[in-house]
Amino acid sequence: MALEYRGVSKDFVTNPDNPLTAVRDINFRVEEGEFVSIVGPSGCGKSTILSMTAGLYQPTRGEVFVSDERVVGPNAHVGFMLQKDLLLPWRSIVSNIEFGLEARGVGKAARRERAMKELRHCHLDGFENHFPYQLSGGMRQRAALARTLAIDPEIILLDEPFSALDAQTKLLLQNSFGGTIAAAGKTTLLITHDLAEAVLMSDRILVLSERPGTIVAEIRIDLPHRDQPLKRRVLPEVSRYAAELFGHLKLEEKAL
Amino acid sequence: MTVAAQQAGTRVPAGVKPRRSFSLARHGTLLASLGILAGFLLLWEFLPPALDVPKFIIPTVSDCLVELKRMWFQERLFSHTMSTAFYTVLGFAIGSALGAVMGYLLGMSAFWEKVLSPYILALQIAPKVAFAPLFIMWFGYNAMPKLLVTVLIVFFPVMVNVLQAMRTVDRDLVNLARAYKLSRWGIFRKIEMPSTLPNLMAGLRIASTLAVIGVTVGELVGGNTGLGFLISYGGGQANAAMVFNAILFLTLIGIVLYTVLARVEEKILHYLPKAEH
Ligand SMILES: Nc1ncnc2c1ncn2[C@@H]1O[C@H](COP(=O)(O)OP(=O)(O)OP(=O)(O)O)[C@@H](O)[C@H]1O
Ligand SMILES: [Mg+2]
């Protein structure tokens, strides 16, 4: 399998008397090529899970495995993307896409070739020499995806990559990401607030509780067209899945 | 953009204003600026004599021009100017290099920044030019004191700007670089250094104007070369026109240095979106 959490908890010790437990006893597995989403209330530790998978910090208890290797630090298996595109404003788009390859000893010509290939996959042909400020928000996120794919990671981590975009751009980008990721056959972990997005894009959804976050439900989405969220969107079952998620998040009780 | 061109279907990129009104506005401000200059020069030429202000208090424009010619041929104005310009640039280069290096080093070590910050603050507040007589006592009447004053005065704005920028580098960018397994040096070179460049350039621009002050004070206090020396010499002879001219040349040195830096900055920071007018 591609990713496994075994009994993972994470405490943040900012105040020694009262450590804050972000997530508690998380167990799950993601198979190779699977697209799994994590939904949960704000502050329940979703981004913490992403950071631990990327190896940016260590779990307090338990272990994280990526491609059967225990994660002890940043590693070449994962690529991640945030709500912010994190493009370097002083680099052209193509050189931004090359960024991740530079620390891996890939030669200059090979870097450029890989970057141009991902640029085309992400439909950014002709924009290679533009600078980030000259691109729209949606195009910038596509460039960030191209940069993530360029290092050919085994797992892609996405932390609310569409939440800063307007509704239409969001739909188009979900579709374009869904297609690109399916074509590349990448294992993906998507963190999102948007229940519909989770249903449209995933094979499986994990629902986290309030902080300290633990997994309270797991929903398998048995719908076709994972690679084309726009097509999946019109299926009648989508609203049923969304309603189920809605129930697990206890949103109705909170609204009272 | 002419009407004909618009009718021909030429596309106007959004946000670009029609050329003609743009250049008109530009010429308008230029004309107004030149008008104010002309008015000022006229007032300067005719008002003091009309009010019976003596020449050694406020010389007129023409007095200054006559004096300028005399200074050029008899006081070696050109070589004094070159000397001042040389030490301004040298002091600026040394001071800002030291300031930038110190800013980056402290920016990488929270510990040393905390340890040193009270002293840095104290030194930053201390009036650097007041050190000039001390430096003369220590090093004698040579170029060293003015160079040291300049280095000292240039150092702080550059260091503080760089340090401030290092503190505010986007953590997520650094994490991204860590996830891509960049080394500490790689993170500095590819993330921190370029992120802090706008602040560094702003610090250099401030420092360039201060560098002229540093050299001038050094020359005023001791020595026999440079525009600062001409100022104290002219002052001693009650030759106000000479002082005026020296100040003018000092200002020119500052403007040249500042303009060069602003140009370099524009070139280097081309990737920052320009504010619309
Ligand atoms: N570096 C840190 N130091 C201390 N506390 C932290 C740190 N990172 C996260 N936390 C805390 O851990 C909890 C979970 O944070 P996290 O960012 O994972 O939430 P999230 O589920 O991603 O929230 P959101 O949906 O709003 O993005 C929060 O209460 C947060 O304050
Ligand atoms: Mg988050």
C-alpha cells in the first residue's frame, strides 16, 4: 500500500501545562492509485496530518508509513500543495515547475524537458516564460500541480487547493486536476472543507471529528467518472453521499 | 491609441490607458516641476538684493555661478568632488555588504538575534556622525575616519531591513523547500535570499542617501580634501556661495547614487507587479 497511519497522535506543546492534542489515534490506509479525501471541522488537525505525511514534523505517538517506509523526515515519495500556490514570484513558470527537481541532481536539459511535459499536462502551454503575477489564480494552482507532478512523487497531498478560487474556476480546476491525477495514476490525499468536492473527486472519504481529531466515519464512493468530476456531478447519487457526510459532521445539531 | 486604430479592431490590453492622455499627464507634471524651479531661481536671483540682504549671507544665483567657475579652476572642485564620490561609494559598498551579511547571519539564528538585539538597538539610535572626532583621534587626519563614519551610518539601515525581511519569510515556502529536500544553504540561496531582496534593495536606497552624509561629516571634521572640506573652508572665509555650490555637488552625488540603485532595483525586481497609476 502507498500510505498507512498506525495509531498516530500529535500533541503541540506551546503551553507545557496544557499540551494541545491536534489528532488522536489515527489509523487508516491508502492503496496505490487511490484518491482519498479527508473532511472535518476547522481546526481538527487535517493540515497536521498532511504535514506529518510530508515529514515536516513527527507524530508524538504512532507511526506513518509511505510506500512501506517509515516517515522520519522530508522524503522524495511525497509532493504537496496548499491553498496558497507557493510559486516563487521571482521565477518564470517553467523554472518554478523545475524547482523540486533541482535538489535531486537532475541535469539542466532533463529538468527543462520534464517541466515542459508537466506544463502541457496541466494545460499551461505558452505560459512557460510568464511570471506568477501574470497568471490567474486557477492557472497558478495548475502550475503548482505541475511542479508537484514534476518530481514524480508516489503520493500527492492536497490541502484545500481550490478553496481560494471562485465557484466556476473551482469546478473547472477540479475537473482538470481529476483528469491529470487519474492519467498519472497517482495516489492522492485531498484535504477539503467542501463536501461536494470530496464526493466528486474521491474513491473514499475519511471523516474526522472535532479536535482532537479522530476518524469517525469512512465512506466509499461507488460512482463512475472519478477522472471527470464534472460528469460525476450530474449523477443523482451525489447528493445522497453529501447528505451522509453532512450527517457524520453533525452540522444540523451545530446549527441549532 | 487613435480612433482609426480602434476601428481597425486593434486590441487594447485591459488596464492600459490610451497613450495620448498618459503622456499629456506626464508632460503636465514635468512642466509644473520646471515652472516651480524657474520661479524659485528667479526669486533667489532678485529677492535678496531687493531686500538688501548682503552677498555673504545669501549670494544670488549669478554670484554662485561666478563662484562655481572660480572653484572649478582655482579650488580643484572636480578632484574634490571625485574624492567625495569615491569615498561615498566605497563606504556605501563596505557598509552595506557588512550590514547585509550581519542581517542574514542574525536572521538565521534566533538565539544570537535575541542576545544582540539590545546592543543593536542602542547602536542604531546612537548618532553615528558623532563618532567622527573619535575616529580622527584614533586614526589621524586621513581617509580612515570618514570611511568609518560612512560604513557605520550605512550599516544599520541595511542590516535592520534584511533582518526584518528574514523574520517574515513565508514559512510555507521554507517548508516546501524542506519537503523538496533542499539543504540549509539551498533554502537560503533559493528562498530566503530572493524573498528578502525587495527589503535589501529598500535598505540600500536609504543607505545611499546616508552615505553622502557620512562622508560629508567626516570631511567637515577633519582633512583637506572633499566637498565637506570645501564647505568648512568656505564657511571660514564667509564665502556662502562656495558653501552653496559644495552642497549642490554633494546633492548631485547622492542623486546619482540613488538613481543608479533605483534602476538596478527596477531591473532585479521586475517580477513584482507594478502598481497601476
Ligand atoms: N505548529 C503548531 N504549533 C502549535 N499548534 C498547532 C500547530 N499547528 C497546528 N496547531 C494546532 O493544531 C490544531 C489543528 O490544526 P490544523 O492546522 O491541523 O487544523 P485544520 O484541520 O487543518 O484546520 P483548517 O480546516 O482550519 O485548516 C489547531 O488547534 C492548531 O491551533
Ligand atoms: Mg488546514
